Amino acid sequence: MKQMHSIGWDIGGAHVKAVVLDQTWEVSAIFLLPCPLWKGIEQLRIAVKDIMQELPAAHYWHAITMTGELVDCFENREAGVKQILATIIELLPADELHVFAGKAGLINAKHVNEQHYLAIASANWLVSAAFVAQKVGNGLFIDIGSTTTDILLLRDGEVRAQGYTDYQRLISQELIYTGIIRTAVMAVAQTALDDDTEIGIMAEYFATMADVYRVTGELNELHDHTETADGAEKTIIASARRLSRMIGCDFYPDELPRWQKFAENIRAQQLYKIQSGCEHHISNSNISNSSPIIGAGIGRFLVKQLALNLGRPYLDFSELFPIASTHTGITIADCAPAMAVACFSSL
């Protein structure tokens, strides 16, 4: 293959992520743009065009992976894959466009047919884990994003996945449907502690985990492109007010420490759920205690704590590559599937 720039695309239901590698395989740009795909396929066109307009004129080789086919504007997953691919082919040159199809690897977009659709659907976790497995050999790979958490066992340079579809992975606990931005608080906990008293949480969409992590001080605002539950501002005070509604209370500014403790309790419950999944996989494996836990995704600050809790070394996805910084403040570990598929496309 002649040398050219490579772009890895991760097309989700809420975001489009892209990592650009130059001819020497150095990261030259990283993008994380909102793409509320449930509002229609035009959202994808807008995001892709915006990214391409930011890049200098050059010969680009493209590779994509996706999860966006799950959104409810599509009749089913196969229809979603078909429409996303058709849209991407409109925007990018088909001759230089490849699609990640799970265990089948990268396939030229011109050769993709309906037999590939289910392998393409929601396979972004596999491209990340497979790349890390080749780099690290053994370990537990955890990617915590805005909506979901992936937990994959790596052994002898391979991904030892028990499931490949979302349905199978929900059964195997390799997919835990919880994230640090879009997940509703009511989906994380049914009760919480308030002033050392256990109280039920309302089953209402009053607050999200972005509010929790904003109040705990751990949220990177560059990662939050989602509208708040009440449509109000994204401030600590506004987030604390939304959290107070979860237990039927009004918010008063002098009570902020109360809601910080409340947020810490919700955080602990989400962490426990993810840690239980990790312990399940570790207990059913024979990886040594020296094998690292590898963290990726915008919620990898939780993975670092999980490694500490489990007494295992922590390795950040970013450490697998030469230092790459961009003016946007977004890192390659924030966009691990896009980075991984870009690297595979360059091989």
C-alpha cells in the first residue's frame, strides 16, 4: 500500500470520533463530535463533513467501526448498518474506505454485503481489545464511555471474548450498560445514602451520571455533549439541583456538601457494578496478578481506581503510543476504537 494519511472512524449513536494518522503513523488530529443519530441520518452527514472540513487537503485512507446502528430511528441493526454505510460511502471515497467486520477484520466498503452486516454491528469494542491484546498480551481491558462499559479478557495476545453480539455480551457481563455521561441516575441506583439514611431514588429522568461526576469534580466538560435532563445549564449548582430532585428535595446552595456526598454514594454504586463484572472475569481466568488492567474511554479514571481496588497494575491506553497531544484537549484514549481501527488500517 502506498503511504497516505489514515483516518479511523468510530460512529456511535451519540458521537462520531475520528483519529487521523499522518504518513509516519503519528497522530495529527483527534475529533469527538456530537452526533445524536436518533434524530436522523443527517446528523451523521453533518458530523463527518465538519471533521473533513477541518483537515488539510491530502490523500486519506479511511477505516470505520460503529455502534450507531442501535439507535431507534432504524428498524433493526441490519438496516442501521446498511444506512450508515450508504451515508459514509456518499461522503468518503469507496476505494479508500474499509469497514471493520469483527472477526473478519477490515473489508473494503465496495465488497461489503448483507452477510457482513451483523458482524459489523457494534464491533468497535473488538477492534480496541484486539489491538491492545497484540500490544500487551495478557490483561483485562476496560473501556468506560458515555453510555456503556466493555470488559474483555486478554490472553496470549488474543481477545478471549465469550460473546460477540450485544445480547451475548450482556449475558457474559462483557458489556455492562452503564457510562459516565448519558446514563440516567435511576438506572444506576434504586436507593442511596443521604445524611447516613438510606432513601429510595425516584424512577424519574431528573439527572444523569454527568451530573454525578460534575458534582464530584471528575467530569471533563469536553466530553459532555449531551443535553441535561432538564435542559438547564451545565454547572455544579445546576447538577446538584438535578440530583436533589432524585429524592424529592429542593436545593439550597449552602447544602452543596450534602449533594456532594450523595453524588459520591451514587458513584460508588456504579463503580461497584463495574467492579463486580471485572471480578467475575478475573475469577474465571488464569491471568496472573501482574497482568495489567488497561483503561480506555472517557471514564477511564474509574478504571484506574478499579485497578487499585483489585490490586493490579494499571496501564492507560494512551501509554501504548508515542505522546500525542492536540489543541482540542481530546486524547487517543478517549477515542480508543477510532485509534485502533486507524492503526489496523495502516498495517
